[in-house]
Amino acid sequence: MTQELKQGMVSPNDIDVRSILLISPSGQIIDISQITLEINIYQNVFEHYMQCDLVIGDALALLNSLEGNEQNNTQGGFTGGEVLAVSYKTNSDDLDYKTHLFGLYTLTDRQRINEKSETYNISGISLEAYISATRRISRAYGSGAGNLISNMVKSIIDEFIYNAEAKGIYQKFKGILNQIIEKEIYISPTNGQQVFVVPNATVDDAIDMLAVESDCDNHVPLYTFYEDTKGFKFIDFNQLILSEPVETYKYLTANLEDERNEKETDTSPYQKIISYTVNKQTDILFNANRGLFKSRTINLDLLRKKKTEYVFDYTKEQEKFNKMQNLTIPGSSEGESLVYMMQSRRGHDSDSVFSKETPLPKRYNDIASRRQSFKRQIFNSVVELTVNGNSELNVGECINVHIPRATTLDNDDRQQDKYISGKYIITKLRHKFGGNSGAEFMTFIECTKDSGIEI
């Protein structure tokens, strides 16, 4: 990808904006690129849908030009039913445009700047959020012999999120966008047959519940559901951790002589870190309180009036965890600060009294402690990077980060800061640019990694 960016690039922080269109409920299509002062497009590995914010500098009375339509029973002005179509890319000849449709749902911070102009913010979210927002699920999944949770999630996505209605909307906008938007659906496989009853839950709550209950082959799961520029993903962090980095970013200190910086011949302008902030570099008290080192699970079998307990010890089980760095977090906990208490039907499937019911004991009872500890390990170090705009980046991808030591007595020392350099997973991403091609394009990355001492 880096080599592609080097070919035909215009400027390392330029944006190529093909269109920013506002489509009203009555069918008006308005090009708002000239009055869009700033647009931010967000991805989050723990948010189900992409979102956007626009800052509008309006001297054209845009809001008053939005007409109503009595036949369609639509009022004029901003109603929250507008659609934003945005198409952009890093200013490189070799890249494809990223095109998104957002449903605009709120207008805030409207201020009069002078007698003839005002500014305001408009926020939007992927159209699929509108489609699923009013739907609720009340049904059983995996009835009988059970089913994989990955299959259940795929069924929910197909029916309630990226369904025929969503695809029909994208088809409807094909003529306006001069392209058809098609989203990929990627589902990581899960382990074990299970049965669940979803009790009148929202679509998003149902997926979150299934993500928590999901198990994987190494029985240290951490599943999440999110949207990136390619589509929707229900994916295990184990898979993200083991993926190859898509990019390498380096912080080159400004006070080094130019000839030394020129030695970084493999570093393109797109790979340079403009600034960075370490948001978190371990938190042993938080880790201890949230079950990184030790926790206890109490399983209550109400039918057999039996109780079993399982004590998780990080020092004994951390070797089962997939890691980005071959490190372990130092520390211990004498007691169990985190205690899970839950009902269990473990062993009922082999019990002659209950086996006729073909019970499928929940797997969460066995994985809860490991899942929580694994999550705390992955999010032990959190860094925020500011880089030149890169439309190819997505949350869930891995990057390499190289940051030199901040202080040294040796001017020729080029060693990395070993505590904040390394392989990271992108967990949050924000693209920021203006409405015109050639405007400044910046990408803000929040990324996380495990840290500790060498094993």
C-alpha cells in the first residue's frame, strides 16, 4: 500500500474529494462541498456503524432552501431524514475512492457569524443504523441441536442490518453516485454449538450479547462487531492480533540533522508521525481490579443443587494468550477482585436424568475470566497518532510504530523507545478534511498493544 501511495501522489496531506452531496427527503440534491469547512469520518472497533460530523459555513441559506413535499408528506428545512453522500481518497492516482452514505440525524451549535452567514454542525451515521434502530428481536437461535454463534450473527446481519432494504437504498442512489455501493460481510468462525433465546432485544444489543458469549478455538475469545470502509465485520481479536501490519509509521525528530533523516530512505511522507500522545502506559491498579491477574467464577447448578468454582490465575494461563509482542504483564493479585456468579448446566448433557432434554451448557461460564484478562492485556498500552491523511487505513488493522527515545546523552543514538514502539491494533480512526480537493487531510489513530516484560 505504501508503494502505491508513493506512485503519483500530489502532496502527503492532500485530499481528493469527488463529491459531498446532501440529498433531502423531498429528493433535492445539493452539492455542499464549497460550504463544508470540515468533515470528520469515524471508525471504532467497538462501534457497530461508521459515523460522521460536518462543520458547515453557510452564507447561502442552505437550511431554508430545503423544500418540503406534500405528496411525500415531508416538511422543509432540516428534518433529520437527509442523506449525505461523500466520496474521497488520499490524493494518489493509484487509489480508489471511498464512498459512503450517512443518514443525518441532528444539527447542533448553530451560530450567526455575521449578518449574512452562520455555522453549524451536522452529525450522521451509516444508513444501516436507521434500518435496524426500530427493530427488535424475540426468537430462539440454534433450537434443537444448536448452532454456531457465527451463523447466528450472520443471520441477524442479513435480516436486520445489511438486508434487502439497505441494498435497495444503495441501488437507488446508484445514478447519483455513478457507482453502486456494495459492502463486504466478514464473520470470524466461532467454536461450539449453542442455543440462545433473544428476549425482545434491539438488533445491536443482540449482536453484543452474542459477541460476549462467543468462544474460539483457543478458548481465549474477544469478539467484536464493527463497520469499516469495506463493510461489516464480526471478528475475534485473536485474528486481528495475528494479522500482518499494513503500514509502518515512524516519528523522526525535528532536531536531527537533515542528512541523518535522509538515511530513512524507506520512509515516505505518508509514514511519518506528525505527533503522538501516550494515552495509557499500563495501569496496574485498574488491571488488578478488572481481573487481569486473578478472578473467580462461581457456577450454580440450581437443578442439581450444586456449586463449582474456578479460579483464574494469569501467571499460569497467560501463555495461552495470543500476543503482538512476546511479553507478559508483571504483577499479581492475592485475592479475587473480580467474581463471576452465574447459573450453569455443566454436565447435564452427560447426566442420565437431564440428557433427554439435550441441554447445551453455556460456554461463557468457562471463558469469562480468560476473556476479561485477555482484553486487559491487549489494551495495556494506548497511543494516539496524528499522521498525514491515509484513506486506506481501517480500524482492526495492525501497524508498526517506531518512536525513538526522547532523551539521550548520545547524539548518534537512534534506539527506539522500547515501551511505546512496536506492533499495534488500530481501535479508533478519524479522517479529517475540508470540502475541497487539495485541502489538508489528516488521519488520527488510536491504537493499542500489549506490553510488559520479555517472557
